[in-house]
Amino acid sequence: MTAPLHDTSAAETAAVDVAAGVPAKAIEGRSPWRIAWIRLKRDKVALSGGVVVLLLILVAIFAPLIVSVFGHPPNEFHEETIDPLFSTPKGDWGGISGDFLFGVEPGNGRDVFSRVVYGARISLLVAFLSAVVAVVVGTVVGIVAGYFGGWVDAVISRVMDLLLAFPQLLFIIALVSVVPNSLWGMSGSGVRMAVLIVVIGFFGWPYVGRIVRGQTLSLREREYVEAARSLGAGQLYILFRELLPNLVAPITVYATLMIPTNVLTEAALSFLGAGVKPPTASWGQMLSKAVSTYESDPMFMIIPGLAIFITVLAFNLFGDGVRDALDPKGSR
């Protein structure tokens, strides 16, 4: 006796459920973004980095509220906390106490906790906005180069190679030295921040552009692009309605990995004196001042250094997790 060609158990079960008045459970499809979220939830290390990133963003947004509760105004001097003979904080560990959670700054007694919190605002604002500039410009230029090819691709590729070989730090330092104190309706540290955002974003877009160009070269030969052409779709429609949605994943991954690089760049420029102007708080600026006082007060160097380290590490861990989650060939 041979077995039946079709298994009718599932159909019989569904019929029984319908007959009993129990609605059959619908089969729900999962979008690529939902699958990526499921993969990301399994990566506990990446989620930990994401939680730290979220906390840092909240600290930067609510810096005035946090400082008003746990600290003192970032530019307020507290000479009573400084030893007049050695110009070092009184007490151990850089003057750390219940009133000054991270101690005080040597020489003037400014609250290190408040300056670290406000420094997060500067670093994250410059990092995020410069990443946005780089991603927007790099995406548009890269997709145009990859789709049209020919002399357009050749010209854009040579421009990207030129910018990648350009000494970014030296150019920013030279530019800051000639920028006036008032520009575009801003003055002081606002001008410096605007210059940093524009220049870091300008020199960062070729990295995004190369990735987008390479992906576009392969996507432009896909069947759905040919189908759009055969239906009479215009070039702008194909670029931004057919190709761009399929480039969101690699762009997102690279953006998450670009932000920590921008944080380090801003800190390096502030360390060299090309960042925001004093007395505006900046992590790199605090490290620059700590170079001359690390022997007598090492905590003043350790605390902003840890802030940079934790920020960059958290973004890198989260970026790696996002990359693995968005990889359709991933094993998880």
C-alpha cells in the first residue's frame, strides 16, 4: 500500500479549526529590517554599545539639566578647592568629592564633571553633523558615478582619490588660523564648530562615495533596474527610487562607523588648538591642558581620556553589530 502523494493533515486541521469557530493563524512575512533587528537583538555586545551610545546622546541633550543637579556651571571658578602653593586640587584623586564628582581642574578649580558633560555636546554634535554632510554628499556623488559610468565616473573617481590623499588635519589647522571671529552670523566657538563640521564632512564624503559607487556598479545591472527602464522610468526615478533604497544598509553601516572617527578627529583638532575656543568645554582641549599637569594631577587626564575611549568603543561595537545584522549572508 503506497502513501498518499499529498499530506492532508494540515488542511484537515485548518478545516476543523474553521468549523469550530477558531480563526486560522495568518502567516506573517518578515521584512529585511525586522530580520536585521532580530539578528541585532542576539548580539549582546552590540546592544551594550547601543545602550551606551543612547546614554551619551541623552547626556549631550540634557547637559544643562544634569549639570544643574549633579555639578556646577562649567566655567565657574572655585579657587577654594586649589592649593595656592602648587596650583593643584586639594585632597586626593584630583579633588574628587561628593560636591565635585570628577574632581576639579588644576589652576582654576572648574568642575571637571560639568566640563566632561558639556564636552560630550561638542564632540557628538561635530561628529554627527559632519557624518551627515559626508553621507549626503558621498551618497549622491557615488550613486551618480556608479550609475552613469564613463567619463562621469572617471572624473568623480579622480576627485575622490585627490581628496583621500589630501592632508586633512594640516588643512583644517591652516584654515582655522585665517577664519575670522565672526562668520555666517556666528562668532567665537560657533564659527570654529561650523568650520570643523564642513571641513570634516567635506573630506569624509569620498569614503562613503567609494562604497556607494561600488555597490551601484553591481545594482545597476539588476533585473528591476532594467524593468524600470523598459517601462520608461526616468534616470532620477531609477537613481532615487530603485537604487537608493537598496543602498540604505551599507550607508547606515558606514555612517555608524564614521561617527567615532569624527569624534577622534574633533578631539585631535581641539588638542592641537584648532578646535573650539576656550572657555568652551572640549575633551581634546582638556587633554591638551592636562599634558602639563599629569604628574601632579593624573585624574585630569584620565577622565576626559576615558570619555573619548568609551564613546569611540561604544560606537564601534554598535557599528559592528549593525553591520553583522544587515549582512544578508551572515551566519546569525
